Amino acid sequence: MTQAEEQKLETVTLGAGCFWCVEAVYEQLDGVKSVVSGYMGGSVENPTYEQVNTKTTGHIEVVEVKYDPTVIKFETILEWFWKLHNPTTKDRQGADRGPQYASAIFYYDEAQQTVAEASMKAAQKDFDDPIVTYVRKAESFYTAEGYHQDYYSLNKNKNPYCRSVIRPKLKKLKLEY
């Protein structure tokens, strides 16, 4: 990708449970140019996975999504966000529990904030319980360790979590058959 092409991309950072699951969804969407697993929202600089799992850093497992807004709109990115996890469970997605699994939208400008808040309000009609997603200004993003990147695509037939959690999620969303 050229520098000019990269400059046209927009970024949003999303937390929706385990970053492996979120990454596996967004990597398949047309217009999404990169998805990087990492951490955001906490007080520890350059946290490790082990530190984040202590539940004391304040960091959330997130994915940084860079997308071409001429191909996929921010609203569509958020529509997938609401479908790919349960935003009504505080600090939990399935068996994954703890503040590092919080539902969060980290926005990069006021326009994104406005769209994110409106999207959350509109999505509420699809859920019986109140949405507990954080909508916060983006902070420092820390890239997760290399073995977390492209996790599903590299481990889908090796790791039981991929077979029992991620693959069924992708099938439910009609992203894998």
C-alpha cells in the first residue's frame, strides 16, 4: 500500500471480548485494510498479555481497524461490532471474563464519537438488556505480541479455542462455511 493510499484510511479501535475473535471477523470485510490486535485504555505503558490478564492494568483487549471509507463506512464497521459480540455483558464474552474483555469503541474524532453514540442507541433495540459498551476517546494503542496477530488464520485447525469459539462465531455471521 502506498503512503497516499494509507493516508486515505480511517482508524477505529474496538474491544469486543477476545481480540482473536474480533480480528477474525474484521479481517474478512471488504474495505478493511488492516486489523492489529493490541491493548488500549489502561495505565501501563507497553503492557504484555500476561500483565493485562492480571486485570490490574486497566487495558482492554482491542483491535485497531484501518479501513477505506470509500469502500466500507464507519456505520458498517459498527454494525458488525454489534453483531459479533454481546455488548450487554459487562467485562465478559462467553467464558472470557475480566475487565480486559470489556466492550468498547475508541473513537479518533468528534465525528466518530457522534456516529458511535448514535449507533449504540440504534443497536439497543436489538438487545433486551442495556448495552454497557464504553465509547471513549482513543488513547495510546499498544500492539499485542506477535503470536496474537492473525491468530485465527494461523491457528484455526490447531487451537481448540479457534475450533470451539471463533469458527462457530464466523459461521453464525456467515463469514465462514
